[in-house]
Amino acid sequence: MKNNFHENDRDVYAFEHSCIECGSNQGCELHHILGRLGKYNDSILNSAMICRGCHENYTFLDKSKLLQHTLRLLLREGYELKKRDVNFYRENIKYYEKENKKAN
């Protein structure tokens, strides 16, 4: 996986080989949900396993949905949030609140 996520963080995805969007297990790679630019965008919270097909249509994907799924996956796997992850969450809280408002 070529990206700027920390190697220990990427290990969370060692057994996650299916696309977060369509479920395909063909050509999946770890991608940045909100892009690579930004102060805390190397946070694992900004990652999603996505297949090449969904990545080609990435502009149409719901970023809030992807961020929420990643957070649930990490918590389920027992991932301990680091300072950069908490900062990323705080900086992008609007995406998490958007998803929560849809559920209510």
C-alpha cells in the first residue's frame, strides 16, 4: 500500500480486503477519504479500503458514510485512537455529525 499512513496504522487493514462501498475484493487499496492534504490527514480515520472501480467514481461517494464506517471498523478492531486521530476527528466533526443527524 503506497500512501502516507503510518505502517502500524495500516496493519489494522491486514485482514480487510473488501471495498467499503461495493464489497468487491478485486483491486482494493487503502485510500484517503478527504484527500492527502491537511494537517492531520495522515490519520487512519481518513482511510478507506476501496476497489479501483469505486475509486474511479470517488467524487460521487458519500464522505460522511466512509468516515463513519472507518471509525466503526477501527473501534471494532480495538484500535486505540492517537492524538492525530482525535485531532482529525475534531477538525472534521461536521462529517460525523452529518451522518448522525441522518440516523435521527
